[in-house]
Amino acid sequence: MEQQVFQNATVIKQTGSLYRLTFLPAWDPFTAVLSGKLRLKGDNLTNPAAVGDRVNGYWQPAGDRQANHAIITEIQPRKNYLIRKSVNLSRQAHIIAANIDWAYILLSATEPWTPFPFIDRFLVTCQAYRVPVTLILNKIDELQWAADYAPQAEHVKKIYEKAGYSVMEVSAKTGEGTAHLAGRLKDKISLFSGISGVGKSSLANKLDPSLDLKTAPISTAHLTGKHTTTFYEMHPLQNGGYIIDSPGIRGFGLLEITKEELSHYFPEIFAASASCRFNGCLHAGEPDCAVREAVEKGLISAERYQSYLKMLEDPDGGKYRT
């Protein structure tokens, strides 16, 4: 039996050394493994091929498609991707997803609280790798009985809208705000990301109940989320489009971004830096720094500026965990 070549398959899930592929827009998944050459080429990555990658390969002569004997031999050029440095494996990186039309970082209006450094590292990575991004403030229904959280939620919204980002308010429980979001997802490949417990899978289920993704309540003892999504996985939406659901991320180390480049990925800091005295100003203590002046005047949020300084000091993200 001769080798049967396949092209333009899309990776929809990775489980260890096994990959699930389909030929979008058709949804007929089959299993494949990486060729030895690709495994060696991507030895600095925990996943040489990522969800969203378009790949080429062949079926083994000894099997057929039904027997799931497929080999990935080539990863097609990516239009974009998101990557983070592993917190525990310092020499390795993990590609979160590739070929994304839009990324959404989910935050909770109540608990669990997402640290500003995590939010900003995610946004910086989206800026650096050309991935459009929107923030989603979930669980707004809980503000009815947890009013003490309302000022905090409003503060977060103002910070990121001032920085130039869109912030959507939704409730995965009641459905508030989800109709508009569903319209945005139609016919696109969208990534849902964030820490555990913010409601990524719950929101996906609300948008399309047929998904029936596993969910779990947050820990009442520690107000933290429980991991229910174990692997990055793409799911088709009945109304068109695809969601990449992701496990809760506990750390987000920056990769391939120099100190000199970092400020370029904070839109409000980059805009203010045009008035700095020195072209190479890092905005960390240099004289006549327009960015620090803007922070003092409240034109740039102190939280965003502190995130920037922490990234300058610790790009790997090893000094904080969610």
C-alpha cells in the first residue's frame, strides 16, 4: 500500500505525543504523531505542533485513515501564535495556540482575582505576536450579592480601556452579554485563556450548550479555581467558528522580547515615550522620562507601570504565581 499524503489538516488537540487533526471546516478528527525530524527540530518546545497549526503529512502504508496511522511531517508557516516560557522548565517554551483570529483573556468580576502582572504579560505577548485581544470580565451577575467587588471590577475595566483595550462584561451563568460575544466568534478561531476558575469552560458551554465541557466550582477555602480543562483543545461552534479552550495558566514567562522592545507592547507607554529625553529610555529611572511623568499625572495607570517594571526585572515570570 502506497503512502497517502494529506495536506492542510488542522491540529485540534494534543495529548502527550498524540495529536488530533481534522480538515477544517469539516469535523472528522483523526490521530497522528510527529515525525522524528519534527520532534528533534522542536526540542526546545514542550509542543512542536500546537492547536491551530496547519500541518501536512501522510498515512502509514501499513494502515489506513480508519486505523489512525498518520504522521505529521511539516508544520505550515503560522500567521501568528502565542508562546510562553515554561516556569518550571527554564529551557523550554510552550506554544499556547497558533493561527488565532482573536484571543480573549477571561477575568472574574469577583473571585478568583487575576493578578495584574499575569494580565499584562498575556497582553504583551498578544501585542508582540500580532494576535488581536479582548478582555472579558465574567461573573458580573455575582456583583448583585457581592457588591464589595464592584469597585474593583470597575477599576480593572477603566485601567484597560484607558490603555486602549476593549473590555466585555458577561455572565456565563445568566447569559448577559453573551449574544454579542457569540456574534464576534462566528466563523473565527478564538482562544479563551486565563487562570483557573474564571469560567472559560462555563462561558463556552453557555455560548454552545452542545459542547458540554467539564466545569467545577472554585475552592471556597482558597478562592482559587480547579483545573477542569487538561489540554488545549479546539471545539466547533454550532453557529460557526471554533473555540480553543485552555487549561488555567499558573505562570506566564515572556519569550523573545528584549528590555528595549518591551515598552513597545504597552500601547500607552509607547505613545508617551515619544516625549522622553533619551531615545533608549527604559522608563525605569532615567531623567526627563515622559512615561514616569504620565504615571504621576494619572495618564498611565500605576498598576500597568508596575507590571512593566516587573517584566523588565523578571521577564521569565518566576517571581509570581497565580
